[in-house]
Amino acid sequence: MSYSYLFYSTPKIDGNRPLPDMNNCVPLGSVEQIKAQLIGLFPNLVWKQSLLLSHNDETWFGHGARCGDGVPEFRVSPENDGKVRTIGAAYISRDEVLRIITSLKIAAFDPQKGKILESPDTD
């Protein structure tokens, strides 16, 4: 089964990671850095910029080259400072989520269950 997840990083408070909030999310990197990291995990990932360029939308969407090829879909948007603080993902399996949080050392919020997943070695 696949779900939607929100990947992020926040400082832990009393040993616990809080839910993602734009006021507490740590920058994960630039759009180009995030795209490169995800391509390293999913080599068949293709990136396209949002068509809302008239609104200065710098959102990028990552997906498989062909529909149904088993590659998750990603959404990456920089904040005003050019840094990405969250990564949206859809059509992604739990195993793929675990691969991302382990490789990138970030957390994932599962809104369907209201739970946070994180790698044991995540700060």
C-alpha cells in the first residue's frame, strides 16, 4: 500500500521530534541538492518545474518517466531564502520511506496515521 508523506527535519525537544511546522523545520538544502539526493535513491526519477511560473512558483515535481513505473512522486519547493524545508511524497511505500529517512537522515510524517517515522541515527 502506498501513502503520502512529508519529509522534514526539526530539532528534538526533550528527546522527541515535534510535528513539522514551517517555523521549526531545518533547511534540508537547495532544490538542486534535494533533487540530486532523490535521484541518487530513485535513478528513474524525472523532474519538471511547476507550470505556474507566472506566479514565481519554483516548485519542482519528481515522478517516473512513465506512468505506473513504480517511482514515487515528489514535490520540492524552496522558501524565500532558497532552501527547501519539506519534501512532499505520494505513491510511496513504507520501504521507500525508510530508505529516504535513513539515507538523508531526516524524519517523515505520515498524515494518514498521525505518526512520525525516523531513522534511529537521525539527530
